[in-house]
Amino acid sequence: MTKLSVNINKIATLRNARGGNLPDVVKAAIDCERYGAQGITVHPRPDERHIRYRDARDLKPVVITEFNIEGNPEPRFIDLVLEVKPHQVTLVPDAPDAITSNQGWDTIKYRNHLSDIIAEFHKHGIRTSIFVDPDPRMAEAAALTGTDRVELYTESYAAGYHADRQKAITPFVESARAATAAGLGLNAGHDLNLDNLRYFVQTIPGILEVSIGHALIADALYYGLETTIQLYLRELKPWLPV
Ligand code: PXP
């Protein structure tokens, strides 16, 4: 079954709005796991406007499920990941001033760059995933970097879901096929929510992990964190009808 990794950046954004430690990011991670999350994701950015580098260090000893650190592999990020040694690092080509991740890697153009970074992470036993657009060529080229997985960037799927979900998912089906044929594991994330999640994981079986932040934390305002996580986990059960 697909694992749910909760991206807790928005908890840090709320905390940072006041300058104190409320809500407590470490407590939130522990609680997400208590409520059933199978992973915790953080995305530190150079300006530390959401998750701080210090948070990643503090989270390492308390995360008992899977710890995923995602971000642009600039030198400070690489040093952090090598120090913290999460289970997985997800490489994202986001510009420092981007509001959120807004594109996947061009794995053809950046093949050598990515290969070097991935080799370094592998030396330290850290699994790697590369964030890619839904383009089978990007998945195929990703495999040449030596990465373990790709994360399919699902923004366009989410944006097109209500108009025509079959059309919206087609490039993802093709990319997933290419990635699997090349021997890569599959993750997915961005803008997944309680409406669009089930159709995605049922149409593309074999998604190992989804990482979800914005919609999940927004839903928690209404339903509470425990109920919200249960609702997302229910969507991942493969036997429920779409
Ligand atoms: N995957 C990656 C690589 C991301 O950058 C993000 C957002 O930080 C997500 C998944 C989660 O997206 P969302 O917050 O829309 O659920």
C-alpha cells in the first residue's frame, strides 16, 4: 500500500508567524506518526521561511517512521542531509524565491550534476528520489543518474482533475510506466488532496509514497489532525471504489 508522508512545512510557517515555538514542529511530527502517518517530510529552503535547518536536526531523533528531506541540493542543503542522514532525500530544482516547488528536474540536461550528488548520498546510505514532471523522457533519464526513485510532480494532475481526470492523469500513467520499466521506485506529490488522491493511487498502482502538506494541514483546521490523517489513509486503501 502507498505510504503517507506528511509534509509539516506549514506547521513551521504558522510557528514562524509569531516567533515562539507554537505550534511545536517536533510535537506535530510525533503526533502525525501517532495518528498513523508513515513518514514525515520537511523542505528546508535557504531563507528558512518555513522549516529551519535546526528543525531537521531536531526531528531526526524523534521520527520513527520514514524521514524525508526535500530541497534544492545547494551546498548547505547537501551538508544538512549528510549530517542528519534521513531515510530519503528528494531533490527538487526550486528557485530560492519560489513560493513552492514549481517544476521537476530536466534530468537530461542535469544528468551529470544529479549523478554526482546521488553518488554522494548513496555513499552515506541515503535513498534518493528526483522530482520530475510527468514526461516519460525525464523518468528514463532519471534512471541514468543512479537514483532509487522519482517523485512525480502532481500539480498538473490536481489542476486538471475536476475538468477531466482521465486526461489529467494520462501523462502520469505514461511516466510511471517508463520509470518502472527503468527500474525506479515511484513517489508522488504536490497538490494532492482528499478529492484527487484516491483516483491517482488507484490508476497508478505501485506508488510507494505520497507526500502531502498544504491541503492536509488546511483540512486539519476543520477536522483536526488525527481525523485528517485517518481520512487521507482511507483514500490510500486500494480496495475502495474510485
Ligand atoms: N513534493 C515536493 C517535492 C514538494 O516540494 C512539496 C511541497 O513542498 C510537496 C511534495 C507537497 O505538496 P503540497 O504541499 O501541495 O501537498
